[in-house]
Amino acid sequence: MPNVYVRKSSKGSWSQEDLQQAIGVIENGLSIRSAGKQFKIPESTLRNRLKKNSFEKKGMGPEAQLGIDAENKLSLHIKKLQAVGFAPTQRDVRHLAFNLATSLNKKHTFNTETKTAGKVWFSSFMRRHPELSVRKAQGISKARTEGMNRAEIKNYFTLLTDILTENDLLDKPACIWNCDEIGVQLNNEPGKVIAAKGSKDVHVVTSAEKGETITVLACCSAEGQFLPPYCIFNGVYAKSQHLKSAPPGTVIKMNKKSAYITTELFMDWMTQHFIPRKPTGKNLLVLDGHASHMNSADMLQIASDNDIIIVCLPSHTTHYLQPLDRVVFKPFKTYFKDACAKMVSTRRGTGKITRDDFGELLNSAWSRSATVQLATSSFRATGIYPLNMDAIPEHAYLLSCDQDAPVTPGIGTPDPISATDQTPVTPPSAISSEVSFLDEVNSQPSTSKARSPVKTSKGNSQPFSKTSPQSKMATSPKSKITPNKALATISPIPASLGQSKVKRKISATNVLLLNTFLANKKKFKKR
């Protein structure tokens, strides 16, 4: 980490506003010495500012190696890369900084062998730009970026609105449900621990190399009610000790081939677990398009006979549209891992986590995650209840290929500071208010205005330049290579992720939804 200098004197404590006011009173005839005393600015500082025609206060000490303008452009470039799903790593930024300094012919002390800026420079750069931070990135497949298409999401919410309105479910959260599966492993996962400084290897004892996977089928309503967990083991015969200390009503089913859900098991869950517990009357069940959910005509018929309206989510959108995926499953899995780690730690590695321990582990995680607060928040976050398409955040569409997405200045338009730069840009909606704000700041002209000659205390006239620093830069021969042009060459921004290849799948899903809706609508009218 670089040394952060802490000032020990009041030198340079005056502000930009003080400087502007001092220049103003000097223009009105006050002497430089009197103006300096009035605004607590050294006389020599005012004289130098007038001589150099420099009226912008900068930080004391040497300037950043890339310069303020180039660093601002680099910060904006990083945000643009993030907007299209290619956020750079720390080493990428250091490599960008070296190439940018080289392209702009900046004097620097970067490493010419590795062609990267130093770690000290990177830490200082991050401190000078608090709008950036080091984050743990989450991988997302191209299919998911294509699936979160604004037009398809709009069609989904239009259909959902029609179904809820037609069946009088808009104000009945107890009759709106979501079900989904999640896999958990009977093993503890090592995390961050406290160890001796300088240790080469830090080991944590685990229960096994790879724990057994168990599927938990969960279901909750928009009112906050959770059905008991429906668990699937790989095997033939279930044992009563597997349910020891499990949440009340927990069901364990065996699958001979694997621990995954099948059409037969989902049919069993529907008839033996969901239908007996659902409220009377019409109920809406939101689920994903997994084959086990939608491949059985008998299951769809049973749902229709029991006033259950099934809505299948569009393909590759469950990370934003499915309530359990959006809010509930992440804390559930975290609590389950914590319970496994605690059990292994308590046993001091003397015993392996087995199926007999599953009930206790499940109860520990389920009691903390299957809460009314999380259930209601999950439906609110996905816009299902209360019905609200705007609940889906704008950044959910950033990586999609929407052609009708709104364009925000600074992201989908050229940088106003140099409109001639042909930097490839991407058309997604806003990445953050900071980006547009930065462009607005950079596009403003210099605060130094054309002023009349000012009389100094010695009686000499000091003329003020009528040209701003930006216009001087534009007339300089070196301004042919700007930071924007250099960054566009060094690290071009992808203009698009390409045409969506899942449109046919999404359209087929919508057709299935529409057919299901029309069939139910016709049946209910006959009744």
C-alpha cells in the first residue's frame, strides 16, 4: 500500500471559491496583497496564478502520472467495459494505464518489462476515484444475457397481468405461489479463516472430498407461507432416521437414478404435497420451464382440475424473475453450509456428515431462511406481488440485445468532451448516475473566463487569456491523440453481444403460456 500523506500544516487550506472571489475583487481594483489577506491566500500564490492565467486549484504535490483528464477517461472506460459484461481485473487496469501513458507520451515510472503500472499506482488511482471499487464478479452465461430481453419481459408481465386480472387474484397473495428446487451437499466448505501471518498453506478438515447431493423442493406464497420441504435422495429405500430433527412436515423421496427431480416426483409433490395444502379456489403457480415441470400432460390436467393456473417463466430469466431464486435460496444455502461447518468443527473431524445428519442440518438452515419476510420480499423483488414490472432493476437489461432500450448520455453516446473520437460504445441503459455525471462535468467549459486587464500593486497590467485550457489543448499538435482515442485503440468496447439466439425458445414459452391461459379461461367460463 502507498503511503498516504497526512498534512501537518494549514498551507493551501484556501478553497476554489476563495480563489475565484479573490480574483473578482482584484478585477474591481483591490490590490493583490489586500485580496490575499482578505481571503487568506498568499500574495505570491495570487501573483503566480495571475501570471500563468491558472485559476483552478489542484492538489499539492506532483500530479498523477496519467493526468487528471486521462484518469477520468480511464475511470469512465472501466464503467463502459462493465456495462457490456467485460469488467477489467486489477492487472487489466494496470496494463491499460501503461499503454495509455505510452500512447499519450506521458512521462511515467511504470515497469517497462511487464508493461504494467505498479501496485502503488493502482492503490492511489482507486483512492482518487472512489466511484470505483474492487468487487467479486459473478459469472453469467450468454444465454442469460440474451434471455433478459426487455421486450420479452414486457410480454411476460402483460400475460401475468391478464391472468391475475381474469382470475381475480390481484389482491390475493395467499393464492400466488412459486416452487423451485435447490441442491445441497453433505459436506463443509472451507472459507476465510484466521491463521498465522506468512503461512504458506492453511488447511481445514472437511467431511469428505465431495459430499452427497440432495435436492430440496421448496414452495412459498406471496403472503409468506412456506410449504414443508420436499427432499429427494439418491437410492431405493428411505429410512426414518433421515428425518430426525427435520422441520415438521418434511417429506423424503428416493430416486433410484439420481437425486434430481423427475416428472413422476413432481407429480407426486403436486398431488400429495401442494394440492392438499393450497387454499380453496383458484391458485397461481409460477415455475420455471424444466422438463420435469412441463412434460406431463397428466400433471397439467390435474392442475387444471384443481383450479391451479401454471405460469412458466421465460427461458434463462429465473435469476431475476423467480422469487425463490432471487431472494430465498442464497441465504438458505449459506445457512446450510454454516451448519455443516459447525457440525464438522464440533466433532473435530472424528465423524463424517451422513444422511442421518441431514434433518438437523436442514432444520438449522430452513428455520432461518423460510421466513415471512424473505418470502414476501422475494415476490416484491420479482414484481409478481404487488404486480410491478419496474421492480426488475435497470441493470438487469444491461447485457441484453434490446434495440429499443433507452440510451443514457455518457454510455450510448460519444463523450461530449471530444465528439470526434470514434470510441465504440454500447447501447444499454444506464449503468449508474455517476457515469452521466462525470460526462457532464467533463463537458463543462473551463471556469476561467475572458477577463479585462488587471492592475497589480506595482501598476503593471496583467492581461487574462481569452482561451480556456481545453481550447489550448485542441490547438496543440499533441492533442491529435486524446485519451478517448487511445483507449479505443488499446481496449475497444464491444458494440453488441449479437442477435439473441433464444428468441424462438422464449416465443415458444409464451405460446405455451398463452395456450394454458386460454384453456383455463375457457374452462372457468363454462363453470
